[in-house]
Amino acid sequence: MTKKVKGPFIPLNIAVLTVSDTRTRENDTSGDVIQERLTGAGHKVAARVILSDDVEKLRAQLRAWVADKTVDAVISTGGTGLTRRDVTPEAVAPLITKPIPGFGELFRWLSYEEIGTSTIESRALAGVADDTFIFCLPGSTGACRTGMDKIILPQLDSTTGPCNLTEMLPRIRHDPAPK
């Protein structure tokens, strides 16, 4: 697809969440990739947190960011696999008011080109929680590069055409609910 310039770039405030029982700030390469990509694109990292795979802790942090009207989006890495410890989708699902199923579908399609059928093990997902975008990426650094470079960054770039998520934010925040 050809990128069409639609207007000026609008920087967003984005929180980064790493879900892991073993990662620390020193070895969180996936969180580093997300942060580097965001700041390199001109966005602001509003917060960066590492939490263990605990549904209630994750949900509490996500609720706080969704309630914070200065946070436009949240990008998480980790916890999207199939083991008992992988609980990110379970933590996120009750907060989603509008799912974005195309994100997970596209992520797995792009990932298939890189890792083959192993992509079925990912439960990558995205949605809108009230008026905040939430994207959940797998924990691998390669998966974060794929998701950021090929999907998230273009959609959070207000100059991407023919349309992008950033240009939808004002309507998501201010359109009246249907009667």
C-alpha cells in the first residue's frame, strides 16, 4: 500500500506494558523495541511498566491507564501464548468496548510469513477500551518488531492514508452514543 500524506503528524501518549514473570528493565528487549519504535516515530512514552502474569494486577494497571485521559493508547508485550501463565487476553477482554479483530488476524498473517504455522500459538489482539486503544503483542522481540513496524506504527501515524486510527480518536472520544 502506498502511504498518502493526509496532514500533520500528531504525536500520541502511549503506555508500554511488559507482561512477564522473568523480565526486568535490564533485559526487557521487547519493551525496548516498542519504546524505541514509538519515540523514533515521534510519539511520547507516557509510562512503562513490567508486571507479572497476574490477571488482576494487569487489569488494574490497564484500568488506570484507560481512566487517564492523557493516555491515548497502550501497547503490551507478553502473555499472549497458550500456557497457563499467559493471561494477557483474559485481563484485557473485559475492558474492551470495541474489539479490533483485524489486528490479530493481520498480525498472524504477517507472522506466518516469518514463523510459519507457529503463528497459531499467538493470541495477539487489539481493541478500544472506552477511548483508549489497546494492542497486545506476543513477548518475542521479533513479534514486537513485526507488530510495531507493519501494523501499529502505520495506524498510529496521522499521515497514513487512506485512513488511520489516530484520525478516529476525536470521534471515538466525542461522538454521542447511539439511541
